[in-house]
Amino acid sequence: MSTGGFLAADLIAKKRDGQELNDAEIGWFIDGVVKSHVEPSQLGSMLMAIYLKGMSTEETTSLTKHMMNSGDVLQWPSEWKGLIVDKHSTGGVGDKISLPLAPALAACSMKVPMISGRGLGFTGGTLDKLEAIPGFTVNCSKERMQDILEKVGCFIVGQTAGLVPADKTMYATRDISGTVESIPLISSSIICKKAAESLSALVLDVKCGKAAFMKTEKEARLLAESLVKSSNGLGIKTVALLTQMDSPIGYAIGNALEVAEAVECLHGGGPADLAELVSKLGGHLLYAAGHATTAEDGISKINEVLKNGRAMNKFKEMMVAQGVEEDVARKLCSKDEGPWSVMRKAPYQTEIKCNKTGIVESINALELAKVSLELGAGRAKASDKINFSVGLQLKCYVGKKINDNDVWLIVHHDSTPLSALHQERLQSAIQISDKESNGIGSRVIDVITY
């Protein structure tokens, strides 16, 4: 079908032949996707052409812009200019970073409109983790979002129906057409949603490793560079951190377990690698937004609000603003009562013990995540219901000395007994060596800016 002077078939052929599409052509095509002027088969063909031939930085930025403008674009008061910030992660096992980071940024006087997603595969997404808290609601109107930002400074909610409808259609087609792994398509899908939040600055956590979408540092670097360029091209000050994702982040895998660990971080404690990622992502974001003199100054500001309780207070306020009863929020954040006074804990815990003495050489995060999914901590398809209480709790980390018969993992599950196959697979996920190790060190591999 032709409207506005273009033919979809002509544009598909142009990209198929490796030519560059201009802004008007890309805008026409995206408008056609939303208004159904472009046939589903034509969308699939264009996505495959992009997958095979790629896109320039200019094309990717144009695609992102038109996807952003395909629906609602959030608007904020003019006095908030320079304060609206957010973070995006490409996903990882045990990744609960958003839970302490959003309130920590709010405690540093930023406005954080975090629109997040649910998990599909492995463990739950950020929204699923938060829904492990009794009463927490992730559905908010645009008016309610602005009210929460005004009073609290941060929220974590799901995507509204009117936000970037082009992305919903395109992602569904990518999923069934073998085109998910295209860097320009990944970049535009990620950045269009963040750009629709009308951000001043954005930090990206681009993970690489055995349990990441991008397995190698080279792949992750290419994605990070594309994301940063297209986001900066839309006027968002953007920085990306390349981070290691072979072993799980922290000790907890599973929704309620990860909430509990995030609360530890908000108390100024918790696992060192989680604290590092929260402070460095937040610090670089504050610097990018112009609210820290250096990245190191920004890191110091994040660490300060985690230690002095201001970040925890913001988390408590956010929970109440998003439907949690005040007494539940108070108990969850209390050092005396804590998360397990309000969240359900799995009725069974099974210990997995080491069968060798030595140094922990590696922990296979991907295999742990797969077992967690099978126990109910994630969803294999969108209609699956998550069991918030199940998951895994590590009792060691890479580089630690461990003895034969020591407990290295606790499985939290709802059925008993834990199957022999699951126990065998979990046991195979840890590698113990006779060699000394310095551990994984910093999870941050590099910082990418333009």
C-alpha cells in the first residue's frame, strides 16, 4: 500500500540492497507499521533486511526517534529540566540493581521515571521482583506518575499502552522472524522507550559473559556504542558501562530473595559487587547529568545516601506511593523486622554441598538461572505465573576458599523433595580449583561515552 509518496516494497528493496534509508522514509515506514498501512509480511521483510545489511548511526537514530514518537511522550514540568534520569540494563542473573539505584538517585535530588519490564525466561524482571512485596502496584496513569515524581522523586512502573506502540509490534515480529539479535533493532527498541520518558541523562548497564545476551566483550561493546550514539543523537546525555556477567550478581537469585538483598544494599551493606554496580552506575549518571563534578564525586554521593538512610527512606516512600501499606513498608525496611516479616518465604530449603576442597574458580550463572526458572522463579512464556518465594541463595563467591562438604548453595522451593536431576545440575554449576584466585574483581570492564 502506498501513502505519502512511498511504497513499502521499494523501501524494503533499498535496504535489502544495502542502501541507506533517509529520515522521511523511515518515518513513513514506522507510521505505516502503527497505522497498519505496512503489511505484517512487509514488516518482517524490512526487519530481515536491517538484520542482514545493518544501519548507519544516522539511520538508527532516526528509527529510534520515529519509534519514540509513535505514541505518548511523557512531559514534565519545565523546572525539572536537567533532573530527569534513568538507567537501563541488558539483563543479568541476580540483577536487582534498579531497586536500590532509583531511590538512591532520588535521594540525590534527581527525578527517576523508571519504566521497566517483566522477565521472560530465567528469573523475573524488575517489576516481578517488586510485586513480591505485598501491595506493590506497577500500573500507574501518567498523572499518577507525575504526582509520585513530585512527592517522592522516583517510581518503577510498567509500560503504558500508549507508549511506543511501534516497538510492541516490531518486537513481536522480531521474536518470530529470527531478527532479535540485530544491534540497530536492539538499540532502537531500548532507547525509544527511554527517550519517551523525556530524559535529561541515561546510564546503560551493558552486560557480557556466559549469562548475558551478548556473550563476548566485542559484541557488548558494539551494542553499547550503538546505544550511546543513538541516545546522544536524541539529545540525551548518555554513558554506558560494560559489565561482567558470568557469575550471578550478589548472592540471591529469585524475586523475594532479591528484594531482601536490595534492602541490605539500601542499608549500606549487602554484597560488594551489587554495591559497586549501584554506586558506579549512579555516579556516572550523576556526572553525565551535570550533578557531580566527576564520576568519582557522583559515586561518593550515591554511597553517602546509601549509608545515611536517605536512599532507604526514598524506597519506603516509593513503596507507599505505589500501593504498599505504610506498616508493611516500615517493617520491610526495618533492620529489626526486615523483608521476611512481610514477604512469603518458600517452605522448603535444600542445601547443596561441595564435594571438593579448593578455590571457587567459577559459578555458572546461566545454569543457576535455568534451574530457578524451572522451580517457578521465572516464566517460560508470557502467561506463566511466577512464584515469588522460590530461588537460590549462594553461600560463596568466585575466589573464595571452600572445603569439602561445605554448603555452597541453598535452594528455596515450594515442593519437596528437590529432584535428583536439579541437585545434579546445581552441583555441576560450581567449579573448584586448586589454583589461587583473585576473584572476579571489579564487574566494570569499561566506560563508554561520546
